[in-house]
Amino acid sequence: MAETPSPIDVQKYLGGVDYPASRDEILDRAQESGAGDDVLHALRNIPDQTYEKPTDVSAELG
């Protein structure tokens, strides 16, 4: 099983997200930015809600 990416690594793929953003919007941005399967898997597993700022996403990732 792949190692869980750090929140810092995930944020590298989320540049340009207009917050507040839904999980799907965040996932779309990560895919457009070329995120790997480990990052996309981690983002698919965060709660399906609206995130007000990048740190809210990081908090869900641990």
C-alpha cells in the first residue's frame, strides 16, 4: 500500500483553488495539476464538504 502523502505534498497540487471549495473541486484541481494516485486517493477520502481554506484540507489529511 502506498504511503499517505503529507499535507504539504498535497498542497503543492492545489494551487489556484478558489476557496471556499468542495471536495470535488479540490480533486479536480489536483488532477489538473498532475497529482499522483497517492494524493488523489487521500483527497477522495476527505469528507465531502465545503472547505473554507487550504488549512482545512490539510487538517483532514492529518
